[in-house]
Amino acid sequence: MAIASPRTAFLAPLTGASTSTDGLAVPRDFGARHGEGLHLGLSLGGGGIFFVAWQVTYLHEMAKRGIDLSGAQRIVGTSAGSMTAAVLQNDAIGRFDKQLAVMARIPALVARLAPASEFSPSQQRALDLFGAATDASPETLRGIGGAALAAAAPAPSVMERNAGLVILSRKWHSPALHITCVDTYTAERCVITRDSDIPIARAVAASSAIPGVFSPQPIGDRRCMDGGVSGSGTHLDLFAGAERVVILSLIDGSPTEVGGMTQAPGAFHAEIAELRASGSELFLRSPESMDIARLMDPKAVPEAIAMARRQAAADADALREFIA
């Protein structure tokens, strides 16, 4: 079931939502109802190479069953999810899925995204600050941003080049695509779209720039890091007021979830509750299991693929009914 209807043609841009002169900074605010007027939104959260493989496989398996989410009126990609979102809007999910499926060896495209096996002290410092953070105050985010800028990580151009090879496109094909990242100096959440005049590979590289692992990216006059360094891995406020939202998240929103990586304990559970309170209906799926220590391990990709195939087969009827 491809999502193609008169409703699909309507897009609700974040016009007037930015608080910065460059139009990139958009404060997190469910009260702004950024999703008002949208029939369907798709949020693709972060979770490393493992979750890229899971998301791509899940979406491709759904598309094979006639459930094509590429027509969602707003697609928000964060961190690893920004890569999946860019591939989806480029109609390249099938091609990328074939790359992932060649498991006789580690897929070349996926292996390009794997970080070094060992980190320098400056890299480890930034990564540790990010991992231990249980709040997203400006002070906390600036501290992480400063450490990310000081880390001896590979040059920004390396990640941008590799991201371009992965997403199989140099163009923004869809105005529905929104990619999140965070300004290392101001701690502002930035939302990059086709109208931002930023190369799509650079936007994806910025959203995926895990502090200490990959260097912050030049986004206009800013230096931006991973969109998950913000207290949210899904940025559900960008859908507030939408009729229906499909959320592919690494975590399931349990109220008992622990804090870390700038999220307070139970933060995602609260985020889901706020989106529901805005009037949106939700379809939330997460991997049935995951090992946080292996999220960036290419050897975990086969497990992610098998898991996503099982879950997509089980979910197909429910998702088809949800988006109808």
C-alpha cells in the first residue's frame, strides 16, 4: 500500500518555527504543534550501524508487502535514522537492502561507517561525557560539544564522503525529509531540510556525528554534532498534532528505562505521552532485542537483518491498517 493520496501532497513546513537567522534552530516544543495538518509522519531514531540495518530491512520488508512509508508527509531522521531517512527519500531502500543481505562478508557500505576499534584519550573523553549525561541542559550539551570539537577524530570530510556513498544520492529529493543535529557551541537543536542549502551527505554526517567517534560537521556557520545529543533520539515534537505517526526507535518507551546519552530516565516514555496528548495516534516499533555495546559493530548486522524480517512479517497487517 503506497501512501499516495491528496493528503500526501500536503506538506506542513516548519515555517516560522526557527529562532535563528539561518533558519536552522528549532526549539523542542510540543505546544508549537509542528505536525498540525499532517496525515502521516515517520520518525527514524538513532542506534548505530545495527539500527540502520534493522530499519532498512524492516522498511524494505514492509514495502515488499505493499506498505510503502516513503510517502509520509514528514520524515524525521536522527543520527543513524538520518541515513535510513535519506535512503528512503531517494527510493533506494531496495538497493541498500540488497547490499546488507550480502552476508558472506561484511557489507562494504556498512563497514565504511564503523569507527576505529580504539579511541584516543580525547575521543574517549567526549564519548564518555555523552554516554554519562542524563540531562540535556544547554550547559551539558555545550560541554559535550566542546569535547567533541577537541577530540582527535577523523576529519569531517571523511564522514561526509562515506555518508554520501551509503545514501546513494547527492540530492534532496523530498521536501518531507527533515534531519536533526545539534550546534556544539549554542546547544540548539537544528533541523535541516531541502530548503537549508546544505548538502544532504553533510546533513546526514552531522546528524550521525557521535561525540568523540566522528567529528562535528560544518553546517553553514555552525559546527554540528549528532542529533541524539539533545535529550531525544526521535524528536517527536516535530509531529505534535499530526493524525498518525510511525516511530522506529531503538528503545521501546518503557517508563523504567534508564538515563544516559543526554536522556533523563523515562524521557522517551514522557515524549511518547506528550505526542499522544497532542492528539496523534502512534505505531511504535523497536528491535526485539539489542546489545548497546554492539550498536557500531558490523558483525551485529546479520542479527539485525534477521530480527527485522521477523518483526516486519508479524507487524505487516497492523501497520497496513494503521496507515490506511
